[in-house]
Amino acid sequence: MSGLIASIKYALAILSQVATFDGKKLVPEELMKLKIKDFFGLAKAIEGFGLEELAKELWSSQEKQG
């Protein structure tokens, strides 16, 4: 689980550096408030950073819970 959390924090840090939201940059803590669906929608813009595997893990864990 700690590896998964580290991956999410890494992805949020990347998004906070490369993305703007209504013309503003958001800190990773603000991005943590995103719904998972929105997070992965944004993450598609920075494919190639290992987010595909993270997405599979998160979707799989949510399906098991839901």
C-alpha cells in the first residue's frame, strides 16, 4: 500500500507542476481532492510516467470495494 500512496503522491506532484486549473496551478494537497475519475482523466495528459499501472491498481481496488 505504501508504494501505491507514493505513486499517487508522485503523480499529483507532476500534475501540480504541469497542469493549470482555470489558469491557476494547484498544490498536490488540493489535487488530492479530485475524484479518481477526474484524476485519471488528467493523468492521461502526462502518460509515460507509469500512471497506467497505477490506474489499473486503483480501478481494481475500487471494483473490489464497490
